[in-house]
Amino acid sequence: MQLTHSTDLALRVLMLTAARESLITIRELAETLEVPATHMAKIVQRLQHLDLVVTTRGRAGGVHLAPDTRPRRVGQIVRALEGPGEVIDCDAPPCPLRGACRLRGALRQAQESFLVSLDSVALADLVGPPTGPALLSLGPARH
């Protein structure tokens, strides 16, 4: 299974905010992860909507991890970000094998196994040493 680029970036945002004690701005996140600020703003907005991060507006504002996010399971987070979609779309255009194919069921089972394996990992596990210190050393990209 391959995650969308937005889910990948959202997980990285969660890891960065989990490793930091202080607020980080959307601009700093965008520069650190080398994505446009407008795209980062959409990702942060989605994370806020899912109650995974808290944002503070204004001059001293920024993003920080919501209080109950660290123990959340990565599989649970990925399910929320990716939604209920399947690995393949057998309906658009309709596959001529739909009535007799076993591939769709096998891929559904593989997708669920992938997510179940991510359920064994908490976000807090992803920011333990050596990852946490490495995340804290990241800064805006320098070219």
C-alpha cells in the first residue's frame, strides 16, 4: 500500500510537533519539509480538524500537538487521513472481472494487515531516540 503524499507530510508534521516543546509556524514547517506554505496550511488544517494538532493565531502563534495525540496509534491516524478508500478502484471504470475476481478481496485484506501493523506503533514511539533529536535538529532547507 502506498500512502498519499499529504498523509506522508501529515505524519511528518505530527512527528515534528511531537518532538518539540514549543510552537512551530506553518512557514517553518513548510520550509523544513520543503513544501509550499499553502499546501502545508491545508495539511495543518486537516490535522486540526481531526483534533491532532492545536493552532494558535497571531504574532506569537503556531502549531503544537494536541494533548492526547502522542499515545494515538499510527494506524488510527493513517485511517483518519486516508479515509475508507481501497488500494485499487474496481468501479471506475468498471472492471469486467468484478463478479469473479478475487484480487479485490486479497488487496483489502493486505491493506487491513498493513494498517493493523501500524496500530502497534504509537506516535510517541516514532519520536523516541534517535529520531526525536534528529527531528529537533531539522530546520528550514538551505540551498
